[in-house]
Amino acid sequence: MKLGFIGCGVISTAHLEGLEQLKKDGKQTFDLTAVCDLRLDRADAFAVEAEKRLGSRPEVYTDYRRMLEHGGLDAVSVLLDHDLHHMVAEDCFAAGVHVQMQKPLAISPSFGRKMLSDAEKYGKVMTLSEPSVLGADNVAMARAVRDGIIGSVYMIMDYATVTLRRKFFAGTAWRHMKGRAGAGWINDHGVHRTHFFTEVNGPIKEVFAYTEIFEKQLSDGETTIRPTGEDTSVTVFRFANGGLGHWMCSTAAHGEGTGGVWIYGSKGCFRPGRYAALEDGKIIPISEIIERYAPDVVRNPAIAERKEPISSAERGLEALGVVFAALESATIGQPVRVQDIIFGKRHAYEDTVIEEMKSFKR
């Protein structure tokens, strides 16, 4: 499979490391033959690094459409700003190329629906780069919960706060502008969490939230912005199976941040990545959980084998729907059903995203 990268920014290095690991593990079903970035210097530097890690230098492009036309690619990883996802994806599908999309799936649910429709229209596979459902520890824990190791899940609590000291998350100002990112960290990072919540305990039915932009100005010393994407959200939600959840997400913490997910059931609780604590006092370390439930987690080459992806675009849209249900709830001051967001019945917050998105010149 001939693979290309569209975008050679910060996240591209993580994807390259993943390809390198697959090669070391003898699971290389690909050749990285082309990379593209608007900045030629960045694309060239990435091509050099790719050659060091993978053994061959990919062709370099500064126009992804030209790469699609001349690169002879089977699939691409799209590693761009969120507001470009739907447009680039459709161009890839039309060129006969499968797509792995960097999360979140799209800048907003309506564009996510469009991408799913386009993939079906052109008969192409679209998968999502979503680590929250990959890896032996995550897979093992989800299987263990479904197997009833902690009983029926009563509640999930998650606290994810980051100290930025009024600088930019991941060094990128655009992530704080909802017309480029869809919202603030609640979307950029939040889709990881919501995808994980639903993987562990099934669909989330209804959401209520408060959101705020506490940091009115951010700067890296050279660029100063006034963020339009929310930097803090406090959310409660109800799962379809009756379980409850509490989720706080913020990049406006000062002093120190915090992080961690707790999953409480009728027979015990889980600290993801650490252990299961059962009501009889028994502690089961994550290593034992992995040995029992995921001794040989296989990375599914979904595009090459035409299988359903482990991290599908459909699940990515569901995760995005939960995030936008929280944002919608904070906008209208009422609980919001996730399905109403996914199917476009409620879109007051999304309308503000699209309005700002149109104001940016690309």
C-alpha cells in the first residue's frame, strides 16, 4: 500500500513513529511514498526524517491535489487544521484514495456527516486516528468492563485540566479559535475522552454543560490572540444504559493541572492504565488485566484488508456529537440529546462555528 501524509506539522511525527514501530514489528503493509506541506522546508525536513526511520525518502509536494494526481497513492493520513478535514477528504475520495483522518473527525458534526456521505459515495474507507480505543491497556480495560469485572457501570468521572500559563496549546494559536478548531480543548482533546467513554459504557444519551472562556488573551511572545473557543467546560451526562458521567476539561488551570478517569461499577472501580479495585479489596494491576483480556492485540490493517476499522469514522462522529452536545447545552441552557446533534436537529453552537469559519480566508 502506497501511503502519503498531508501535513507535516507537530502530530505528523507521532504518526511517523507509529509507522516505524510497525516496521520493527514486521507488520509493514505500507510504503510512505509522498508527503505534503504548504511549507517546502518543513516537508523536506520531514522527508529526511522519514528516510532515516523507514529507509526510503518520500516524494515532497507543497500542493496536496498535485500529490493526489501524480503520487499513485492508495491511502493518505490527513494531518491538518480541523476546518480543512472535510474539503481535503472529499478531494482524496474523488481521486480514488482512502483516508485516515487525524481526530477530531471534522470541525463540526454537519461536516462529519458530509465526510461519511462522501466516503460512501466514492466507495472509499475512512478511518480515524483515535488512540483512546487502541493499545493493549485500553482494549483490555474496555473488554474487562464489558465482561462485568466491576459489575454494572454506575458512573464515569474524568478531570482533564492543563496549565498553559496563557500560552498556546501544542504551540498552535489556531487551536483556540472555534472557526479553525471547532471549539477549544474540549473539542481538540475532548473527542478522545468522549470516544473512550462510549467505548467503555456504550452510547451517551443526554448532556448538560456549562462552558466558559476564562483566558481572554493568549500569547507566545510573538503572536497574541483573543480566543473564541471555550477553554473550560463542566459537563454531566447520562448513558443510554442509565449510567451517569461527570467530565471537566480545561486549559485555564493555573499552578498545576490534573488528569484522570475513574470508572465506578456495582462491584468495584477502574483506574484506567493502572488497576481495577474490587469491592472485596482485591487490586488487579493493569498488567494482569492485559494478560487476561488482550494478550495479543492485533493492529488491524483496515484499509489494506477492507475490514471495518477499529477506530471508525462513524464512532468518531459519535464522539464529536457528545462534545457538541455539551457546547450546545451551554449555549441554550438546556440538556441536549446527542442524537439530536449527530442528525442536525440542534445546531445553535455549530452555527457560530460555521459563521466564524467562513470569516477566515484560506
